[in-house]
Amino acid sequence: MLSKFRTGLFILLSICISVQAQDDKKIRLFIIGNSFSQNAATFLPQLAKEGGMELELGRAELGGCSLERHWKLAESGEKAYKGKSLREMLSDGRWDIVTIQQYSLLSGDPDTYEPYARKLVELIRSLQPGAKIFIHQIWAYRNDAKAFGKINGEERAKTAEEMHRHVRAAYHKAAAELGLGIIPTGDAFRAMEASRKWHYNKDTTFNFDTPQAGQLPDQTNSLNVGYVWRDGKLAFDANHANTAGCYLGSLVWYRTLLGGKVKKVKFTPETVSAPMAKKFKKVVAGL
């Protein structure tokens, strides 16, 4: 009787271990993008690890790279991605998820997506027929940017809000036409910008004409790099995400691509306050 009990217990434990092994399957994510995807996925490995997921990232990212350039590199077979071609990288094993995105400057102009987005998607589906494909909806530049993204040829948006509207429309159009999922990072950034409490306001008391070395304007609530000192000069980057923006983007990717429960996330970068992190999680959970 004891022997049968032990045998049954062994079988039950074996089944449980087998199920757990399946649940703990590695997720392979391949990113075709640029510095904006690098920003948005910065903390994704930490979030995945906290969520008990084994994540492997493949990255074909080039600064300022558009869909057109990615496609032309793929078509030519140029080994532009750390000594490998895009086709070689995509063919490396089985990828579960593949993401694409447009260059931020062109993201609000839908005419710049075709035929390059379609050709890239066709290539991905030919090499990875089982992969889920997402398009990463990037964010608008900070509201005090000196110029915003293009929305129609050389015409540029006049405000961050206008840039967001055009960017969002262009990404949703591409997603609908190509049957892609959307990573709504730009919507999360816009939700923070639209909040009365968390809105970024330019410091009107700072002397931008003759700033004192090392001093910076108040940039509370900024999700972008903004003003920094580089090589003894005050530099300005209204486009790329700072640590807070990278964290917000990573929460969006974690929820959208990995099904992560963002409200239960404990990891927070040191420079992101607890109240801001809480707001981020609420925004992302509501997307």
C-alpha cells in the first residue's frame, strides 16, 4: 500500500515538474528599431526576471534608423548589426515576438511607412511564421522641444500634442493594415503629459542664455533627457527618454508583450519616486 502511494506521489510530482517547466519557457523577443526602442526596453529584463520569466533579447537597433533603412539593409544583406545581417539575426532560432518601429522624426507621417513596413513584416513572417509581430508606437518630443516630428512631407507638428495625434494615427493605420499588435508607449507618455499633477512645465526662472556651469533648470516630471551639461556646455535633448521615461516605456512593454502585472511590480529605478512609479503603473494598467 505504501509502495503504491509512493509511486502515485512520484507520478504526481513528475507531472507538476513537467507543467512548471512548460510554464517557465524562455521567451525570445527580437527588436528591430533604434534608440527609442533601446530606451523603451531598458528595464524590461529586470521586470521580466522579477515576474519569473526567462527573457532573451535579440536587438537589431541603429540610432536614427527608419523603416526604409532597415528594409534596404535587409534587402542588401549588409552586415550592419554588429557584424550580422538582419536576415541572419532573424533566422537565429525561433523568435516568439518581433517588434518594429518607425524613426521618431518620421513617425507622424504615414506615407513614410510604406512599402517598407509591409516588406519587413513579410520578411519576418517568412522567417518566423509563428512569431507575434508588434509595432512600437513611440512618444512625442517634450513640450519645450525646439522642433517636432514631421507629419506631412517636410511639414512638422507645432506642438507635442499635435505630434502625438499624428504619430498615434500613423501607427494605428499601419497596425490595422498589416495585422500587427501595438505597443502603446506613446499613449502612456501622453497620459502623463495630460495630467495636471504630472505635466512637465519648462522652468521660466532659469537663465538659458548665460547659464552657470553645472547648474540645470527645474525639470520635475520630465520623461525626456532635457537639459544636461556635456563637455562644458549646456546641451538639450527633448526627444530621448530619461530614466523615468525608460521605466515607463519598459512597464508598457512588460504588460503588452509579456502579460506582466504592472501593479505588482516592485522594481523601481532609484531616481524614480514612489508616487511617480505608482502613477506610471496606474496609467499602464489602464492602457
